[in-house]
Amino acid sequence: MKPATPTAAPVRATTRVKVLPHPDLCPAGTEFDAKAGRKLVDELLEHGVAIEHACEKVCACATCHVHLRSGAEFVAAADEEEEDQLDDAWGLDAQSRLACCVKVKGPELVVELPRYSKNHAREH
């Protein structure tokens, strides 16, 4: 009989996403399990958070700007293209990212939606 071979810890298939309250898009805030590896913008939309995405999620408009308040250390850093687009985002800070560029990863991601988008006015 062969001795048992140690196995690596299983990779977490989901990330707990917490969206902080936003007066228009998510007044009470929300939490959901997101599939690791998917774009944050897709997971937000799938779970009822109507974040803007004017360029159809191709990193060309900055309307899906978010702040990663916790968990950013688990996702890949912004590349040059994303950094260039972020220059046009409203309310930019050190934790700013474009949700179309963030691939969900890690145990938890805390997201704050800016009060305004680059477009300032939302279509209803």
C-alpha cells in the first residue's frame, strides 16, 4: 500500500465581493460570491449592481471606475492601458481601478462605487 501523497490546498473557486452602499446603484450595499477569474464588472452586473460600462468592457472609457477598499493585493496590478484610462476617472484615488480590468481573485474584495462616473449623468 502506497503512503498518501500530500495534496496542495484547493484553489478557492469564488471570491466574496462586498459592495459598500451607494445612494443610487446599491443603497443598502450588497455581498455575493463571484467566480474567480471573471471580470469584476461582469460579476457586479450579474448580481444586480448596474455599474456603467459605456465602452462595452474593453478599457476604453473609465465609466466602470471603482475603488478597491480591501483585497486589491490579490488581483493583478493595473497595466499601462488601464492607468491611462484611469486618468479620466472622476474621484480618482490610490485604490482606483476599472472594473472591466479587474479579474476577481482572493478570499474577499471590498468595492466602493464612486458617487459619480466619468459621464456624471446616468441614463435611467
